[in-house]
Amino acid sequence: MFKPKLLKKLRPTLLELSLPIPLLAFGCWGLSGIVMYAVLNRDYKAPKYLQLESQPKPVQVTVPHIVAPRAIFVKLDKNRGISQVKVQTKDSPITEIIFEFYTTDTLQLEVEISKALGMSKEEIRKLQKN
């Protein structure tokens, strides 16, 4: 007799608890759809097109004074306006350093190489080989 009384008391409470569960599920589902729509349609103010620079900016790189160059090879490309400089080093784990300068003028190129290597123009002229 104890069981039927307990079941009679539990039945209304189970029914009362089971009815709001589907309502809560549909409510969460609907709210998640609204939030997803708002997030996906948000304007992030990102540019639509990429902006490309007409000419790249030169990067200043200085080689540590530990590196002692053995020879400097210069290759000029007048069509593109670029000079490629290959520096062979001695007594260093770095055996070759390659620079690209956006100039083909020899005097300006010597200045750029002297800045990059931290050497005087005379020392560079001695090591330069075409």
C-alpha cells in the first residue's frame, strides 16, 4: 500500500516537471538561432580590397661587426631597378649573405653596402668583384 500513495504524489510533480523541458529546449534553440544570425551578419569594418604599395619600402639591416667579408659580388638588374649583392664571409658560421637594394647607381649602392656591413667605402671597393 505504500507504493500507490507514493506514485500518486509523484505523478503530478513529474508531469509538472516534464512540461517545461520541451519549452526550455525550444526557447534555447530559438535564442541560439537569433544570436548566431546577429554574429554572422555583424559588420567587422574590414577593408574589402587589399591595398598594395607601389614600391616596397627598403628594410634597414645591419650585419654584426663579427662578420668579416671575404668578397662582395654585385649583380645589377637595370630593368627592375634592383641590385643583388652577395657577400662571402670568412671565419664565420654564416658563409653567405645576400642583400637586395632598390638602386642601380654605383655610388649610392656603395653607400648602402657600407651602411649594411658597417665598413668604409674604401674597404668595400677593395672587396668588390663584379
